[in-house]
Amino acid sequence: MQKMMQDRARELLSSGKVDRVLGWIEGDFVYDVTPHVFRENDIDQLIYHSFASQNLSKYLVGETKKDGVIAVFLRPCDSYSFVQLLKEHRFDREKVYAIAIPCLGKVDAEDLRAMGIRGITGVTDGKERIILHTLYGDVEKEKSEVIAERCRKCRGVHAPYFDERLGEELTKEPLTDRFEMVEKLEKMTAEERFAFWQDELSRCIRCNACRNVCPACTCEKCVFDNAASGIENKAPASSFEEQNFHIIRAFHVAGRCTDCGQCSRVCPQGIPLHLLNRKFIKDINSCYGEYRAGADLEEKAPLNRFDVDDCEPGDVVGKGE
Amino acid sequence: MQVNEEKFEPTIVAFCCNWCSYAGADLSGTNRLQYPANVKIIRVPCSCRVNPMFILRAFQRGADGVILCGCHPGDCHYTTGNYFTRRRMTLLFSMLEFLGIEKERTRLEWVSAAEGAKFAATMNDFVATVTKLGKNRRLEDLRCKK
Amino acid sequence: MKKIQLSLLPKLLSAIAAKKALYLPVDGKAGADYKRYEEGDTLSRACRTNRSAKDFFFPQVEDMAAFRVEGKKIEIIDTRKENEDFVIFGVRACDVRSFDILDRVFLADPVDTFYENRRQHATVVSLACDAPEETCFCRQFDILAEDPAGDVAAWIVGDEMYFKAKTEKGKKLLSSLDVLLADGDSAPVEKEKKHLEAIQHKLPISEFNKEHFKPEDLMEHFNDPAWAELSEACLGCGTCTFVCPTCQCFDIRDFKTNDGVLRYRCWDSCMYSDFTKMAAENPRHTQLERFRQRFMHKLVYYPANNDGIYGCVGCGRCLAKCPISMNIVKVVKKIGGKKA
Amino acid sequence: MKKEALIPEIAVITDIRIDTPDVRTFRVVTPDGKKPFEHIPGQCAMLSIPGVGEALFSITSSPTNTEYMEFSIKKCGCVTNFLHAVEPGQYVTVRGPYGNGFPVDTAFRNKDMLFIAGGIGLAPLRSVINYCRHHRKDYGKIDIVYGSRSMQDLVDYKEIIDEWCHEDGIHVHLTIDREQPEWKGHVGFVPNFVKELQFDTNKTAVLCGPPIMIKFTLAGLQELGFKKYQIYTTLEMKMKCGIGKCGRCNLGDKFICKDGPVFRFDQLEELPDEY
């Protein structure tokens, strides 16, 4: 796959069809992957494997402000973000050449470390199995055992918007129901839920990684950076601030969140932020009909439309217990 | 402990739409209908003007309950504002509950300019509910209490 | 040299906690983090905590003063309090060095009394690293993970834990625990040190060359065209700065309480767009300048002002935590790798 | 407990002078009527209104003024907007002095001085100009070039006309950017005016104003034959602490708050040209 991508990128660059290619580059370690804008001279360094987990679509907002056409590799989850961004007119479609690529699920080095797999030096990807080369010998694992939570619940289907597809289209069923944990929390008592979230959110260091990585968070100036908003802050100065930030962050992407799971991936404190987003998705689906952000360019987002006979808050709130 | 509970006087913030419930509150006053003085009314041009941060900030600043009153669905002065309010608040209140905030602390009610009695009854009921719940501990900001 | 059976460690910890506030790294849901000791907590053996130990002296948020405002009048209330005595147990060598780096900023004239107060009341018990991650590179900055600094240094050798007091404060702490500690021979520790050092030499990251980062190279590094490429993917979040044990930039902010104003200080990040935002303009207007500032500060500016000591301790947290895996090692390779 | 540098002192605004439509000069004393602290010309102080913010301003009054301190402040951000709305009697907090100041007792001694300011850039220079006037015998001839957008935008116009213009050995050259019917003086930008005036190169120049003015005036002075080590300026940057700890105001390895704000151009040459 990696070879195929390199070849195709080289072709596109040399034919002059695109001027730059957005992909991934590896650092000192195989999992040390950074998004990178390639040109003809460094396209050989483009990589694609289980650790290429950053989404690229958000970079298009900045990249399309520059001159020239940029090609971008989109994994299925990323292609939904791509469409959502396009729908919100966040980048110039004319300047983008979108290449859809398949994904077999990504692996996070932190998860592996927690499993006791350390000193990783390389990886050999298979469809079902993955071999991790480490300083202490090779470790072979079932992919389903090691892939990240977000990928285990991924409904990996390509969004219909791309310029070309590379590699075979993979349709797969999610390994587990993605609302499982949300439902589990809903069944708890308010006290238990409060304790759960206090434990999680109190670890927040307000680094804004969840916000800055989110493909739905593309405001020119975030309300949390705006001194005039009255809620601007740089630190979780009180437990209220922690809750406030995460409620508002999730609310502002409600109906636009594609459930790509990047927020939880980047959290340095391991807070399961995607659960907040999924709660909104679940409520939206059950109250206003199934909706998937980024699935198409036409349908209005759930919070941008209404029905005269929508349910009242009282019909929904408190029904989980 | 029991003694304190009895003395507890909640602070209630009511966001009232200028075109209906604010007038409703006025009417309940001219009709000499009683509702508790705990309710602090904030007039807004439309229930739709209230964004989630308003609600959260009210709690931060010491509210024990927040109620949002707007025109009945279909009666919005701006045609559709309250429909959007309904969707937003449904999601927000559900999220607050998901985080373990007592669901009784937030409420959305439709009160028209003619419903002075409904306004008073709603407020009486809401104050009583929140009084029973006690002080807002889960969404408070201790810095404000210093 | 003192020692104790590992099985008796809980006893030792509660003995310390009985006299002073005790903090130690404990394994949690998502990795190890420092917490206040409670009966039953066990010392994490992880070589790195999520958050660094700088929080103890330079917490993310701290109140500085309060103001009462009445009409045109203002009254200042000094809210500072004398800190309680506390012990941090199990700090790794990299984090211990970070305290020296912070000292040079906060204890420089005029002294930061908030920091100084905490520093004076703390006793640091360090712990030698027996299982570094492949992302560790403290040795590049001449930090000896096998022989950490601190008030007391500790080693785990087999099923025993050895302690050596390195300062007066450390001696005091050990002598207060005399009943629990036995006298230990230094030979096993010396042998362990050799063993741990050998592990350190096997670590993969070894690019840092001091010859390439000298104050006189400031302009060359500053004007390096590679910054554009390096900063290209940066999200502008504050993860690297907040997990970093030596990042000490802060912001001073006012919070309006219901009846006054609370002035507090909180961590700030040079990666944030509003870090240098002024009313009229922002001198660091793109992520390139912000990114460059962070690494130039650690590798060139800080050493230029502090006898050549680098502002990085090689703890590897930014390598593990950066959402896009851009980190100081990649920067060092690109920027410092040119001079032959 | 020891005194903490970051905790300010209370001060009172006793007088507000309206200089231009967007510049006011605030007179500040302690609640018991004294000068808050001593300073050197060119140094700065942190003023704050709790709940609004804290910001750094250069001290406009001369150290030779023993009664009070003055700050000329242009309305542009949060704190300055608030200050422009207050009345005398308003309490503020103040801490300082910060920065190195001008070398008035060393390098400037017995030199002919050339002060060049644009707009609000006069604020830091007024302190040193008045210091030189006070210790007149310690300095040579003084030339002051001051320019602004319009006549109404000239800060301290009254003091300049009534006092500075009438003193021996002081030459004031005023200019405005565009012609105005009531203006009889020179019209044109400061950099060109400086070149037209053809100053001797045996002077020590001090520059302050908007970055673009500084850039072209520096070039102009060099054209006249001035060397970089003869020219001083004072820089500006976002600051939170004022004591070299908060980490944002550095230009290269120098902190503006601690090692500056006053720099000689040959010193700046060794530093990056952006922040």
C-alpha cells in the first residue's frame, strides 16, 4: 500500500496535476509519525502503516490558502471529516485532490506500552494480524487485540466524495457497538456518573490538544481564546472550568462530529473525550433520526434544522436511568 | 444537617423571552400572583439567544437551578427561534445529566404573555423542586464563593 | 547508606505520611501520576509520570492575590500562606534536574516567593531508573539516571530499597525514619549503578551534540529555513509545554468572583496564538515563530543565560505525548545536524 | 512573608490630562500622596485595574519629579480603554520599576542629544528629555524631532510649546504627516524630516515610535553618517511579569523586560530581527 501511494504521489507530482502531497512521515521510531507536506524530492519518505493515525483533512484549511493544488490521502474516518469541512466551506475544493485509501485500524503506541509491548522498532501489517518488531524480539498479535478503541468501533466505509481511490475498498462491520460505554454510563446513577466524570475530567490540563486536532473545530477564533467571551481561560482553574470546557467543546461540534476519535487519541491524560461526543450523537440519532456527519454534502446538520413536533427536553432527559 | 436543609433558599436564574414569558412574569405580577423572590429573571430577546454557556455560567456564579422560558412552539416572534432552542436544550440538558448533574436543576418551559398564572405556577414548582435538591454542588465554582 | 525490605515499603511510606504530606507516583487509569499518599497506595514503577513533577513547585494554577473593589477604591489582600512540609517520593533523575532549571528562573532576583516557599518546604526523594523507555534521552544532557540528585537518592536492588542522603534535608528525613531503616552496604548499589548505566548506554536516542548548540550559533539556528518544515504540522496545542518539566512560562489573569477579584497565575504555552498577543498586534503571528521560540528557548536562549545548561532534561514526555509526534529530538536532528 | 514582586501596590490617579483624542496622561501617587517608587528614565511600570487586566507602560515623568509619576497612555486595548474612561480618584495598582532605562548618567553624559519621536513614542522620551533639561549642564545641545499624524495628535503639545521651545540649547523640530490649515510648521514624515535637518553626526540619537518609523529613521540617520552605536531605541513586547520569568518578551536570548527595553542598535544587530 505504502509503495502504491508513493508511486501514485510521484506520478501526480511529476505530471503537474498537484504541487504538494499531504501524507505521513516517520521519525526516530516507527510510531513517531508526523503529518508532512511532500514535494518531489522527499516523496520516498512517505509512509503508511498502522501507526499513521493522524487525520489530515483539517490541514487542508490552512494548506488551501496557499497557492497550488495539494493531494491528500484520506482514510475512511478522515474522508467523513473531509466532507464535513467541505460542507462548511472551510477549504477550497478546487485546490484539493483527494485520494481515498483503505484502513485496517490504527494502533497507538501508548496502548501497546500499557500492554507491556515496549521498545518498538518496526511493524509488519497484515489484514488480520500484526507483527511488532521490538528490541526484545517480535510480537505477533491479532489486529483486533491491539487496534485503538476508535478503530474497533469504526464503521469503515468510504464516503462518496473523493477524486480517486487507491487500493481495495474494505467494508467492515464495527467490532463492537460504539454506544456501549455511553449506555453503560447512562444506566448508572447520577452520583456514579458524576464521580466517573470528576475522576476523568480532573486530570485535564487544558492543553487544548482535543480542540486543536478536531476536524470540526475550525473557528478562526475559539470562544475559549476570546477574552470578550467571559469564559476564556488557559487552565482548569476549578472543577467548574474543567466541566465547562468539555461540555462546550463537545456541544460546539454536536451534529458536526464525525466520531473520528482523534480527541481521545491525542489527550495526554487519557480522558475518554469521545464519550461526550458519542452521547450527543446517540441523542441526535434517537431524537432526530439517524444522522452521520460528513456522509453527504446536502443534508442539514441536526442543530441547523427542526421539526415542529420535536421532543421536549423532558421527554429525553433522565430516561436512561 | 436537617436544620440547614430547611433554611436553604435556592438561587434560581430564569431566562425569559422578551415577547412572551417576560410579559407573562409581568402579568403574574399585576395579577398579584405570588412566586418566590429567589427567581432572578434575565430578559433575552428570544429563548434562542440563550446559548449553553449562559446556562453554565449561571451555575458557576451561584445559581442552584436554571430555567429557560420561551414562546410556545409555533408562536416565536422570530418564527422559528424556539424550535432551535428546543433542540439545543434537549441536547444540553441531556449532556448535563450525562455528567451527573441533577436533571431537575434545568428546565425548559413554554410560557406565553397571557399565561401569568402558568408563569407563577411554574416558578413555584421549580423553586420547590430545587429547594428539595439542595445546593448546587456539582456545577459550582468555589472561587466565586471566596 | 540505609536500606529497607521492599515488603516493608508501605510501612515506611505511612511513617513519612504521618509526619509530612507525602506525594508519590501511583499507577492510574491512564498511566502513572503523582498523588497524595493514602493508606494502600503503592509506588508506581513506571519510569515516567504523565505530568511532570514541576507541579509541586510551579502548579498549573495558583492564587497570587485578591482584590476588593469598591467604587473607585481598591484594596489588596495578600493571600499567600506558608506551605506545609512535604516529601516527594520516587522522582526520576530527569525531573530532579528540572527543579534546578526552574530554580534558575524563579529563584533569580527578584525571587518568586510562591515558588521559593514550596521549594523550601519540600524534601525530594529521587529514584534511580531501572527500566527507561526507548524515548528517554536524559543522558544526552549529562543526567545520570542511575545516580539521581535530590535530597535523598534511592535504588531498588532485588527486593531491597537503598537510600542515600545527599543534603542536610535528606539526612534529617532519613534519621527521622531510623527505626524502620537498616544500615546498608554501598557495594550492591554500586553494582546496580553500573548495571543501570549500561542500560542507559543502549538507549537509541543519541543525536544531541552540544557543539551544535552554542550561544554563538543563535542567529544561524534562528534563521534556519528548516523551521518552516518542522512547524508545518504543529497543531498549536499546549501538550508539549504542559507535560514538559522545564516549561515555565506563565500567564497572570484576573478572575471576577462574586464579590471581588482573584488574581491568579497559570501555565501558559508559547505554542498558543495569544501568548504574545497585544492590543494592536502579535509579534509572533504564525505557528512558525511560536514553534521556533519554544525550541530556541530550550536549546539556545536558556543556555546562553544560564551557564550553558540546556532547558531540556530528556524526559521524553513530548515524544510520547505530542499529537503529531513532533518533538525536540526531531528538531535537534534537523537544526543541529548541519554543522560538521 | 517576604515582599513578592508580582503583588502590586495600590496607587491613585490624581489628575488626568487629555493630550490628544486618544492619548491621556495620568498622574499617579500612592494613597498617602507620595511618588510610588524611584526610577531611571526609560524604565517602565505595570499598571493594573483588578478584573480588567495588567499592562506595562513606560513612565513618562522624569525621575527629577519628586511628587508624582506620570504615564501617557494611548487608547488601544482592554486596560487602556478602561483607563480612558476613569475619573481622577480612581485607584489602580502599580508595580515596578522594570527594565534597564537609558544610560543618562554614563553614555549620555556631556553628549549632544538628538531625540526623535513619533506619535505616542514621545512617552518614554519625555522622561529622559525632562531629565536632561533638569540636569542641563551635564548634557550638550539637545535637538528634539517630533512628528505625529496631525497637530491634534501631538502629545504634550503645551509643554513643548511653553517650556521646551524657550530653553537655551534646546531645538524643537515639529512635523505632522498631512497639511492642516492652522499648522504653520513643517509637514512630512519623521524619517524624511530628519534627513532634511542634516544633523551633525557627533550626537547621540534616541529613537522611539512605530516600527515603520524606526526602520526608516534608522536608515536616514545612517545616511547622515550616524553609526549604530550612537543610536538608542526602546522596544515593546507583550509582558506579564516584568521580571524575566513569564517567558514571552524575549528577542533572541534577551528579555525586553529585564535586559531592555532600551537597546543600542549595535546590540540589536546581534539579535534576530523578529521575536
